[in-house]
Amino acid sequence: MTREIKKIKKEWKNIIFNVVFALLTVLFPIIFYRSIIVTTALVGFVGIIGLAKWKSRITLSIFLFGAIWGSSAEMIAISYNVWSYSFINFLNIPLWLFIVWGNAAAFIYQTAIEFERLGFHK
């Protein structure tokens, strides 16, 4: 197997990891939405696994940025009655929402890196 094929296989494995990461981040709140603690723990565990795999300070920074700004935007929208959550425990949002926004930001960043490595930036 050539070096280029091995590289492509590695990048696709990373993309598959990213997709599973994103699916779990979305599915856990859908399945366990009634239990904020369980959902927060599961989504947090997914986030920790992703951040450990990616081992990047910039990804951690993007995670934190997404967590803070995404949740803040939701709090603002909720304060204007745009939507609401059925089960809340922190400033009109569920605590797991911070992690979901952080995971989403990290997922987008890391997936963009993988596509760039595969040559989709040209």
C-alpha cells in the first residue's frame, strides 16, 4: 500500500470518528433529555474523548469559545421567547447545552482540518 493511500485511509478514519462524535453529541440529549445530569455526563464524556484524541490547544480554545458563545446566544433567544427548553437547570437552559455547543465547534474545526488534509481546500 502506498504512503498516499495510507494517509487517505487515516484521514477518512478521522472523519468517521468526527461523525460518530457528532452523532453521539446529538443523540444523547435526544434520548436522555429528561435527565440533565445523565445527558451532561454523557455529552461531557464524548467531549473529553474528542479533545483527548485531537490533543490541540486551539481545538480546546474553539470548544470553550463555542460553549460560551453558543449558549449565550441561546440564553438571549430564550429571554426574548424565541424558544424554550422543557428541562432546564441553569439560566433557562440545560447545563449540557454548553458542552453540546463546545462539541459542535470542535467538530466543525476538526472536520475542516481533515477535509483540508484530503485536498478539499483546492
